[in-house]
Amino acid sequence: MKDDIIRDVYNTLVDRKNNPTGSYTSQLMQDSEKKAEDKILEKLGEEATEVILASKNNEDLVHESADLIFFTILNLAYKGIDLDDLFDELINRHK
């Protein structure tokens, strides 16, 4: 299960984009294209800052890192970028 969580989150976000549910993330992606993109980018910046500020406490760092990863996956889903593209990039960097 742990190995699949990134893919599961991604698939849920793609589904919420294509089939709006009223959730926060679904509403975020349903705004006009420019407004949605701006909100997602703003949220990514906010979460990145929170990761930096939380870095002195491991528990906080884990929590804030999960938020940043979630919104990174949201951005990929919103942009229509397949997770395999991300995984391929990580594999290339790991060599």
C-alpha cells in the first residue's frame, strides 16, 4: 500500500479534476484556467516555505513535506503531466 500512495493520490486528483466533487482540490482545479494555476502556484510556494520553516522539527517537517508533495502532485495532475514522466526523471537522476 505504501508504495502505491503517490499513484493513488494522483489518480484521485485526476478524477476530481475530471469529475468535480465539491472538495477543496476539486474546486481549486475548476476555477478559470489562469485563476486555478495562480492558486496552485501560490499554494506550492506557501507549502515550500512551510517546509523550510518546519525543518528544525522532524514531526513538523514530515507533515509539511507531505503537504508540499500533495500540492506538487496536484500541480502535475492539473497540468495533465503523467506521473510516469516524474518517475522517469527521478530514475534518470538516480543513475
